[in-house]
Amino acid sequence: MSVPAEEIERRVQALSAGIQDAGLRLTHQRLEIVREVAGSKTHPDVETLYRGVRKRMPTVSLDTVYRTLSVLTERGLIERVTATAGPARYDGNPFPHHHFVCTRCGLVRDIDDANTDAIPPTKQTDSLGEVESIQIQYRGVCAACRQAATSSN
Amino acid sequence: MSVPAEEIERRVQALSAGIQDAGLRLTHQRLEIVREVAGSKTHPDVETLYRGVRKRMPTVSLDTVYRTLSVLTERGLIERVTATAGPARYDGNPFPHHHFVCTRCGLVRDIDDANTDAIPPTKQTDSLGEVESIQIQYRGVCAACRQAATSSN
DNA sequence: GTTACTGCAAACTTTTTGCACGACA
DNA sequence: TGTCGTGCAAAAAGTTTGCAGTAAC
């Protein structure tokens, strides 16, 4: 149920290229952090990514994880997940997609690009600015939380 | 260009009722905080709301603003804005709506309920859980940022 | 009259920053 | 070889919590 190896590879390629195209250095640390975030489907927070990277690179520092994620986000290569409260979480999938969000436990999972052509810009959006992309949040209760609620009733 | 008085009133009513229906006390502090958040269309952060409330109630504390916003959010009466990084921002509109988000400056504005029937749950969402609501983020560049970019080119 | 809420202060968590050393292009 | 990036440490920012007094119901 993890991200398929070839998909991880595709993401790592896109992110690595993005770093180098921006004239930035692709250091060992950055590559490992890219691998970690690209290989996760849970949209982890910085601390979790840090622990994951340290398994392969024990000397990496938390600051570097913060800084690398900032760099990637500033360049638009990855996104901060804007769906949950608490510590920042990151989305290592650099291709367009949407999110399912569990309102109970904060689980976030990617949803492939839906038919966003069905959602045209409106008069309201037109008066505010130019819409460049549309992201949908499907909010609800995940299977695990649903089961937990059922069995305790 | 602010929220119309009757709309503010409608929101304050809904939020006040929500507090009391939950068996909580509608204190002066809570009412002023509700007024502040319901009257703003900018989705302000806690510090900004605090300053606004203090104009009318100089003795209110920042903690109480934090606590009241937490209470309102936990009860599902208002929502934390899940669109921007940085300090938490709150959306005092308790009725269904969507958001336009400027990716440059972080401006967030409400968009009236679009035709979300055009976005049915998918096989993917079905396998993750039950979708209860759909929120659309229209992302782009707001008029002010667009103008700033144009005039500096 | 109870009990929940508030203000104050302190603590805690998360994130950012300055600096000197080390490594990438 | 020059410059960008890293690790360390300290600081800053944002948020939460314990406690005693106060106010809502």
C-alpha cells in the first residue's frame, strides 16, 4: 500500500531536476529528504520525515530538513499540506492531484485529478484575480475512524 | 467592501446559538470574539482578531481568544483556514462556501457555494471513507499582486 | 450556588536564524 | 576555488496549560 517504486522514482526525478534547474545544489542531504517525502503517501510532518531520513543518514540535522522543505516549497516543487492544524505537513507528489481529508484523525490521502473542468471560474473568482489551479478537498471520516466510532456505539 | 451588517448578524446568531446549544456559556468575551471573526472577510490570524476585540474590550486576553477559537472550531461552528502556511487563521462564516487563495500574498476570500454536485465522490474516495463535504480552493494571483508584478516588469 | 470561563504567567512546541566549517559545481 | 549548504546552538514565534479569582446560568 505504499507508493510504487516507479512512481517514487518519477517524483524523485522531477524534484531533483527542479532543484538543479533552479541553480541549487543537489546535496546528499537534499536527495535523501526528497526520497523520503516522495516515498510517503501519508503527508508527514517535519519530525517524521527527519526520523525517516536519519535511518539512512544519521548525521542529518532537523534544520536541514526544515530548510530543504522550505526550498522545495518556495520553488513550487512540493506543497505544504493545507488541510490540517498542527505541525506543517508536506506533500511529496509534485503532480496535480486532490485530497481526501479525515476530519477526525487528520488522515490525508491523494486523489487523482478529478474532472476540474466541471468547475469553471465564477464571477466572484474573476473579480478577485486569475485562477491558475483548482484543488478539491473531499472531507469526511476515514474507514478506520468510522469503524472505531461504530464499535464504540 | 466589508461583510454586510445583516450577514454579520446572521453569523453571530448562528454562532451564539451554537455555543449555547452545546451547553457552553456565552460570555461577553466570547460574544465579542464571535463578532470579530464573523465580521471579517480576510480570514485573520489570532493576533489580528485579538487586536480587533481589544478595541471594544481592552481587558480581554490573548489566551481567551485562543481558547474561544478552539472551542468554536471543535464544535464545528467555524473553521481554521486550511489554505496558507504560518499562524492559524480563522473563517467566521459558518455557512458552506469555498475559497479563492492568492498564492503570492496569502489573501483568502470566500466564494459562494459552487455546483459541487458536479464533483461526485470517486472510487478512490469511496475506498478511503465517506465524503461528507467538498471544499474547493481556487488558487491564483489576486488583482493586487498581479498589478504589483506588472508594474515592476 | 455551582461550575465553567477568564486573565496572568509560565511552559512548551514548532520553526527560524547566525555563525563557522565543509562540500558541491 | 568560490560559494552554497550544513550542523550546531540559540532565539523567536506561536500556542497551550495550571492556577486562583470571577462571572454566567
